Amino acid sequence: MTNRWSMLSAAMVLAAAPMWAADPTYQKVGEIHIGGSGAFDYLAVDPAAKRLYVTHGTEIVVIDTATDKIVGRIADTPRVHGIAFAPGGKGFTSNGGENKVSIVDLKTLQTLSKVETGANPDAILYEPKQKEIYALNHSGKSATVIDADKGTVNATIPLGGQAETGQTDPSLGRVFVNIEDKDAVDVIDIASHKVVATWPVAPAESPTGMAIDTSNHRLFVGGGKAMVMIDAKTGKVIASAPICNGTDATFYDADKKTAFSSCGDGHITAVKVDGDKLTVVQTIPTTRGARTMTLDPATHKIYTAAQNFQPPDPNAPPPAAGARGRGPAPVPDSFHVLIFNLK
């Protein structure tokens, strides 16, 4: 009788207690076949237009996120790395193979004009306060600043090294750029178009992905085996968390207070943000080589691109001393996008 009463009492207490939801978990919910194989880089979502843009070699594939169907392609973008969106229906693509940015009509997907940049424009972003596009020139070690309305170059900003992903905090008047070969972030003043600070990112190394929480002025930088959270006002590294291997992209979901880093080892690390604390809450399995990602803030879906690979050749000679070995060849016509969402 006593045990029965104890069990009943415990059940009543649990029923009356508030039900705290567990951390959200993500699972694969779909796959979009694009076809072809070979080079690819960043993905980007335009949530208002319900479009997903996937870079692939010399084109950007445009997908309707409501139907997961391909609805068009942006052509003539040699070794394209990324795309940024500006008001008025314009897109700006970073074409690393020709050292140019394409200005694209997003309604027709036709190229309106091209702008010369520094060497190998990589990541690209829109800065809304000054209405400017920042093309981050990786091997050029510079940022080309373009007037989004006029399509003309406003400035070329020397950077401290090889530029990777960047973000902007308009209320602080800053653009932040990962400097991959210096383990640092360069801070650009958007009014003067000058680097005004350089911040170390240790324990992260070779920073690639970057996301931002503009409400709390926090940067999330992924590099090496760590994600770090940086105070965007002071440059102080506030917290860090371990992540998967071979990261190339980092995103932040403000609604879920979760940051993500995607990695070429076939995983995405999900990190919960609780004030000044970072906690890994899930390691999401993807597929080998899926090192870049994007996140739709409207649906919370995560998209990552990948291709399949041939089995390793057991008879292939080992790489020369100090040289990188070549991995297996991609399977023809296997390029695709994986979709993940909350359970």
C-alpha cells in the first residue's frame, strides 16, 4: 500500500510540475538531387523569397524551398563561392575563377553586370547600414566594397591575411572577417573602410565559418576543432566548445539559441547558447565532404551539399613526402543537397 501510494504521489507531482522541453534534435528529412559532380562551396537561403542557392562550379542552382524543386540556375559564375542578397531583388556572386562579382537580377536570374575584385573572391555579404557588398578576397587578402545600388567599387580594404567568411553588426558599424592563416578576426569600420582591430580566436584555429547574434553582439567562429563565442564589442573570447573535424561553415539560429558548425568528416555539431555558456547538444550525421551548410531562419531547416565518392583505390601509390594525397574520385551525377529539420 505504501509503495502504491508513493508511486501515485510521484505521478501527481510530475503531472503538476512544468514540462521542460528537451534540447531540439535534428534529423534528415529530405534530399534534393542536383546532378553533376565537382567543386562546390557555400549555400545561402533567401527566406522571404523561399529560395535556396547552391554554388556548383560555374553556376548557382536555385531551389524552391517550399517544393524542394530546382527552379533555375545562375550561369557564368566561374568557380563561384557564394552569393549575397541586397534589397531590390539583386544578388551578388563571388566568382573566384575570374576575380569578379556578378550582379544578378534574382527574378530573371540573368547577369546584369560584373565588377572587378581582388584575387579569388570567396565569401560575400551585404552590409545594410551603408548599403554595400563586401567581397572577401581569399588569396588577394583584401575586401572589395561595392555600392549595392550603383554597382561601383567604393573601396579596397587590405586585410591581415587570407580572408574567409565574414559577418556584419550594423549597430556597431563593423564588419568582421575570419583571417584563416593568422588564426584571427579582422574588424573593419564600415564608415572609414579600414581595419581597426585584429582579434585572436584561440582555441579555434584557421577560422573559416562565422555567424553572428546581433541582438547580443556575439560572434560564433568555427575553426580547427573548436567553436568560439566572441564579444563583438571587445573581441574577448567568452566561451568555446569542441566541434567536428574539417569545418567550413557556421550558422546561428536566434530563435533556438543554437549555433552550428558543419564539417567535411560528415557531421554537424549543434551547440546550445546559454548566456555566456556553450554546450554541445547534438552531433548530426550528414555525409563525407558535406563541409558547408546554411540555415533557413523561417523554418529552422538546415541544408548541406555533398556528392558521393568512388571506393578508395587500394593500388594507388602513397603521396610523396610532405604532399597531400588525393581522395577518391567523385561519383558522376551524384551532387545533391541534404535537408535536416527538428524532430
